[in-house]
Amino acid sequence: MIDGYQVVDAHMHYTGIFKGERTFIEYMDENGIDSAIVNTLNKRANLGDFSRGSPADLVKKTMNPGFQIFEDFTHGQPDHGHLEQLAQECDRIIPFFWYNPVDPDDPKKEGLDEVKKALDAGFKGVKIQLAMTPCSIEDLYPLAGILENMDHVPLYIHPSAGLYGAGRTNPVDIASLCKKFPKLNIILGHAAYTMEFCIEVIIASFGVTNLFFETSVSIPYGIISLLKFFGHRRVIFGSDSPAATPFEVEYAKISALNISNRARKAILCGNIRRLLGLKKE
């Protein structure tokens, strides 16, 4: 609890550079986080590996339109072993399955069976990372069709800024996915990571009722813009800590907003609890 508010962080990783020597649970406790959606981590996504070599080689790489910085991560499904263990040890952990929809070694989409097994075993949602596993919106249809028939199992989408071969996420495509699967609640991560992207999201999302906006690494003015256009029941607090940023930086953005206590409570815990079907505390 922080400032009298329960906090359910909708986007965390079990480790990261901002965790320090603390255990993950100690990190949660020190920051007043009551519970959290926790994802696994791509430890192979190392910028040091990417930049190794001469400047000329690096330029040659990035000039290739087919270059994909996370190419090795597109094979297989991410390892969730550590996350599974953490969730078994602590009921404050809400595990999400990080799904790769474009595994070239899985033409029959058997990875979807792994998703189903994970959900049966207690995972509460599914994450897609469009920068590391770039795909078309149509590639997400099989997964969305499965999740739409489940109660309180949202799909979290991390957008891509267009990093080399990954392609840039178009909010119009996200909105079209919402419209095609209206019973599926979709959470757009980093929904205001730039003001330009936030404006595109707002324009594309008019008339869409099953899209929710997660705040991590977002611009505060973008967060308040999403609140003005869609209301406090559609905005969800997430920090992306300790991997991308310190928790306190992300919480300060919400703390600084001139909003009602009711809205703040909804953003910090109520909305994500509703999507996950969790009891109020």
C-alpha cells in the first residue's frame, strides 16, 4: 500500500537492473506493491551483444532492412521456469505467459498448447511483445480466439516502435483486433510511450470498448489525455520495473496527476482486478 492506496502493478518482471541485491519480493515490499502481474524476461536481449564489433559492421547491420535485433528470440517459447517457481512461493504474484506467435520451428502452432497448459496451471493472462517477436495482427487471431472464450484472461500487447526489422505497431491494427474479438479484453502496454503514439492510439480507439491502456514508461501528459478521452476505468497502472525503470519513477507519474481519489484507486488497483476477476480488498 502507498499513500493509503492498494497497488496492483500490471507490468513487472521478476528481475532487472533496478532490483539491486534485493529479492523480488523484497523489492515489492520496499515499494509498497501489494501484488503484481509478473512476466519472464528475455535475458538474451543484450544491447552489448548487438553493438559488439566495429562501427562499420554495426552500420552495415542496421542498414539492412531485414535486420532483426532480437532474431534469436523468435525461436521457441520463452522460459517461464523461474516465474512459475516464484508464483508458487508467493500468492501476490500474478503470472502472465509470454507467447511467441511466430516461432519458425512451430508451423503447427503447438505453442498454443503451451499457452493453454500455462493457463490451466494458474497463469492469468498472455503477453505479446511485438518488438521481439514481430508479427501481423492476423498472426494473433488464433490466440485471441482461444482467450475470447475464457473468463477474465486478458491479452497484453507490448507495441513496437519500429526497431529495424520489427516494424512499427499501428494502433489502427490494435483497434481492429479489439473489434474482431469484442469479448476479449486487450491491454495496450506503454500506451503513451510517446505523445505521437498516444495521439494515434486515441484516434484509433474511438468506439472501441475492450481496449485498456497501461501506463509504464509513458509520458504523464499522455496518461492524462487517455483519462480525459476514455475515463479512469480504462487506464491501468504498470511500472515495467525493475527491468526498464525504477518503480518510484512510474508511481510518481500517477501521484502527480490532478485526479479524484476514486480515479486514482481505479488506476492503481481496481481496473486490473476487475479484468482479472479478482476480489476487491
